[in-house]
Amino acid sequence: MIEEPRIIHSQTLHTAYIRIAIKRDEIQDVKDPGLTELRQVLAAQRIKPSGPWFNHHLKMDPEKFDFKLSVPVPKEIHPAGWVVPGVLASAPGGADHL
């Protein structure tokens, strides 16, 4: 059964992410190395994730995935290697900004 839609107000969420654009069948090849790099960068900056990792898909088509392998963090990180800071902003209408 589908639940009735409801409005949820959320806080701005800082993230650390790696943007990846690959062939669809290669996603499993990049996930573990990407998560390892995210963890290493956060550890070097003495920042602990504030929640579980997630993918923010920007484009999914039959041939290619374009997504951000992300983890929420309590504050903005410093860019390092492939890892950069991002924000999922609280905004009217649920819009996000990365």
C-alpha cells in the first residue's frame, strides 16, 4: 500500500563525495575503492561520518551511471584527491544543491 505523501523538513547536510561516471556494469568495481578513499580522507582530517554512505545518482541510462559516492559528515571537509565537500541543502520544495 502506498502511503499518503507528507512534507518532511530537513536540516542542511554536509557531505564528502567522489563523483564517478562509468559504464553501468563497472559500478561494483569502483564502489569499494571509492569508499576506502572516502574513509581515508575523513580519517586524515579526523572527521567521523555522521551517517551511512549513499549514492546520489545524477544520470542513469542503459550505458552509463553518473553519480556521487557520498557520506554525510558533521562539517565541511577539505578537498583531498578525488574527495570533495558537498551539501544537501534544506530548501523550499525539497530542492537539493550538491
